[in-house]
Amino acid sequence: MDFRILGPVEVMTGGKQLRLGGPRQRALLAYLLLHANETVAAERLLDELWFDAPSGGSAALQTQVSRLRRILVDRIATAGSGYSIRVEPGELDLERFRALLAEAGAAEEPRKRSQLLRDADALWHGAPLAGLDVPFAAGEAAALEELRLAAVEDRIEADLAAGLDGELVSELSGLARRYPLRERLRGELILALYRSGRQADALSEYRETRRALDEDLGLEPGPALRELEQAILRHDPSLTAAPVLAEVAAAEPAEPSPTRQRRRIVAVPAVLVLLLGAGAFAAYEYARFGSSPHARPAVKRPAAVAASTTGSSHTTTAKPKAPRVRRVVHRKGVVVRRQPTKKASTIAQAPVARHDPVTTTAASSPRTTPKQAVATKPTTTPKRSRWRTFSDDFSESAPRWTMWNVDTEGAGATWTLESGQLELALLASGVPGGRYDQLSEGLGTQCRFNGDFDARVAYQLLDWTVPTGARVQLSAWIFPDLNSDVARTSTLQGGESYWGDIGPTHTGRPTSDTAGALRVTRTGGLVKSYFLDHGDWVQVNSARAVGQVMLGLQLFSPAADWQQKETKVAFDNFTVSAPSMTCP
């Protein structure tokens, strides 16, 4: 059989397409194929295939499984309370796609690498998982599209290495217009134009990229693009020479999986490193934010540390050395990238439950402190065994720049790492400003979360003279245009309260807490916000929202609320768990 999910879900046998049932049956098949040869619990399938629990409960799922089994016969198996699909090697198009990527990564000759990547792209026959309106579809489809686009960028890189400059200009022009904020594509186009003898057009393209980034995001081009512009202006001979290929990175697999080595263009050593892919995915997603005053993610980093973001787990004085070799793993249709970590900041396999039950009474149980609520593992039985946990207890002397971005708006907002905590401060002399007219300091995750997640952080108010006009916030920016958060607020309009803001729903609850914990989760497309009250997680509000998520920690005040009182908060033990995450 030939199973296809890189486009509409299809099954071919003997050169003929099998007639599948309706969208729900196709969604069931697609989800089982995404987890081929694994047993998927019935409870998990119910969460992933229905936004709201079906009236028949598990019987509705059994009906869909029975109908699919009549088509695929012995391919669908029952194991305990779960189901699986048996897929032989080479039968699934996604598996063949990843295998070709791995083979291309191992190929030394650019033209061979390019051909293998073209063969991989030929496996696509439309938008992935097209026509499926179920909880898992949007996140998985976005991850698959990102995987395909990264492979296209790799293939173009190989073509550039092979000297196919003029032939690429037309294709790159179209891609750059379709993805205007994807810096790696823009850099490849600029290089192709310059090598084709079109220096003026190359510089014009750089200026257009800079304008787009500034107008849409308030950002400057990344270091690689800026260095490329300078190299063009000085007619650096390395730009026209045969490039040296360097292998760049990502992560180790959580389980055995094919690997490949991605190639990037590198000019003369110690002069110009064209890591055109760095932050491209983040820039592409940032372009689609909404305009909420507290929807802006943290995207800037201090200039003093920008040069230290090489992926090393320690910041040291840079010394010339050979390019580091890492591995890229394409797993379950997602590019999973893991940065080297230290004890304080980790991405690790952990059997984390999808969500904790929100308890309503705790009279007979020991009270949970905010730190315990964040740092300890859930005590409930995990629904999934392959969730990963990204955590930071802020015990280091500087933020992990491979994991965080920092952003400041207005004048007079600062961050420090003190006594194992992240302290954010708004000075009394601070002046709101920036794109959203606010005084703000915050950190945002570089990792993105496509589906379910569970994020928590403990906080403590340090300088907080009521009212301050400020918010202590755990944010979940959901692309393309939705902001979600849970906050401890002090505003003239709402007084001292916990505040949940998810999509169109806004809810506040009065409080006098000076320390606590904040939490945002998503389960099957339903986003919920919580605060910790005497050991219990209390839900503030909820709303349905799908799309890729970036998380952030913020202390901010809109200009209309700012009381010009020094305000400080300490964050501790940030953690987020998810079945999949994409990290630059």
C-alpha cells in the first residue's frame, strides 16, 4: 500500500486509490499514520479528533475504527484500549520524504544533494492534511509545511553551491514575495542576484528586506544579512568564489530516527558566515502577530551578548575554530531542534500529563507553594509518554540566548538575574513608548509549540506600591493573530486582580497575593489560563485557539495605566511541557 499525507489523505494499492470515508475517518487515518506502528490510546484519539466530546463517547470512535478496518483490513490493530496502524518500510510518503532528506544531508556533491531534495519535494501533492477540521490538523499541517520549506531552502543552498545563480533568481523572487520575512530565503536571493552580476538589484533587495522587517516587526535584519550587505559593498571576492560547505545543526532524536546533516553557505573562514537560516522561522511567524498592546513577543537581545548565541552552553571569548557538526532529525513531520543545555535550562523527555485536573477543595491536603506547583512533576497518570519539558530555574548569570529573546519597550525597563531568579523592573522615571506605547520588559521563548502544551511559572512581587499600573504576565502568543495570557495585574481600571485574556474572552478575579504561580495550557485546541490559590489551580477563563505558540514572561504597563512607581517582579522555575516543539 501507498499511504499519503503530504497533501490530501490518500491510500493507493495496485495503482488504484482506495475509497475512504468522510473527513472524520480520514482524520483518524491521518493521525494513526503520523504515529505509524505505535499504539494510540482511545482517550487521546477522542481528544484529537473532536473539538467537543462526541455524544456517543468511545462508541463513536469505535464506529470510525470499524469502518476504517473494513477498508484496510488487517492493517488496523487493537491493543488494550488503543489502536495502531501497521505501515511497512517505504509505504508512507512522509517516511520516504525524511529518508531522502537524510540521504541528501549525507551527500557531499551539491548537485546530487540538490537532486535528492528535488525528489523529496516531488512527493508532495498539495497542502498537507487538506480538508481536515479537527484539533490536531492545524498544528501538524503547519509543522509539515515548515519541514517542506526548510527542505526547499536546503535545496536552493545546494544549487548555489553548485553555481546555479542566475537560474535561481526567478524562483527565489517568487518565494521571497510569498515569505517576505523569511531571512534565509531573502539572503539566498540577494546572493544569487549579486553572483548574477546584478549588484544594484541585490542591494535594493536588502533595503526592501530591511524596510519590511522594520515596518512589520520593528526589527533590523539579522547579523548574517547585515554582513552580506557589507560584503557586497566592499566587493568581497569570497562572494563569487566556490563556497565552502559547513554542517549546522539541530538535535538528537528522542528515539531512533533517520538523521541528516544540513548544509549552509559559508564564505571565506573568519570573514563571512552566512547562516541565513538563523531565526528565519521566528521572523516569519512574528510577521503575523495581532496588534494587542500585550501581544508583542520578546524578539530583541542586548548587543553585548548577541555574538554569544552560537549554541554553546557557555559564553566565552570567541576563538577561531572549525564549524561545529551537529545532527538534524526530522521526527513525526516536525523539525525538532534541541540546543545544548546546562543544569538550569533543559529540554528533556519527561512523562508529563497533558493537564492537571483543576481541584476545587484541598482541605485535607498539604498546600502547594508556587515553586512546588511549577517545579514538581504532575502527580496524575500521564496521558502521553513522549512529552518534552523545557525549563529554566534562572540560576545562571545570563539568560540562555539559544532559548530566550529579550525585548524592551519604552525607556526605563530592565532585567537582571539575581539569587536564582529573573527580575524584571520598571523604573519610576520610565517613559512608555515603542510600537504599543507601553513600558515593558520581557523574555520570549525561541521554541515554538504546535499543539498541546502546559506552561507554568512562579512569581514574587518585589517592589509593588498599589496601584502600579503594571501586569506580571505569562503570555502565549498564538499565531497568526491571537494573544493569550494570564496575569497578576494592578491597574486603575481593574484594581489588584488575576486576569485571563484569551482571544475575545477577558476575565478578572480580585486578589491581594504578593506571590503565586501562573499557568496557561492547551488541550485539543482549548486554551485555559490558571492561577494558583492555596495549592489549587483555579481556572480564570478559556477559549478555543489553534496555531503555533510562543511563550513569554513580561512585566509591563500600558501608557494609560502607568503610575510612575518603581515596580519589580521576580520569576522563578519556568517550565513548559509539550509533545512537540520547534526550536531554532
